[in-house]
Amino acid sequence: MAFILAALGGIVLGGGLAAWVLSNRWNQQVEVVKEALSDLADKHQAEQQQNKELKQELADTRYQLGEAKKDLAAR
């Protein structure tokens, strides 16, 4: 009887230890993924800002081109 209780206790203890180890690994992987997603989001936001600046620069250049065409036509 004592052997059966000891075996069951070992199984429960082993299962608990395995669950704890797997939980720790899972949490580490979650942190790695969170960091990677955060970096990706930051990069995406920077690229969006750069895209916005380039669009504004293009609009300014087009405006200047239009004004230059008007000046040339007026001469």
C-alpha cells in the first residue's frame, strides 16, 4: 500500500514539476514574441511616418513644379 501511495505521489510530483517547467518555457517564449512584435510595430510606425513625410515632400515638389510652369508660361 505504501508503495502505491509513493508511486502516485511521485507521479503527481513529477507531473507538477513538468507543468512548472513547461509553464516557464511558455512564459519565456511569450516574452520573446512580445518583444519581437513590439519591435515590428515600432518599425512599422517609423516607416509610416517616413511615408507620410515623403508624400508631403512629393506634394511640395509638385506644387513647385506647377508654379515653375506658370512662371514659364507667363514669360
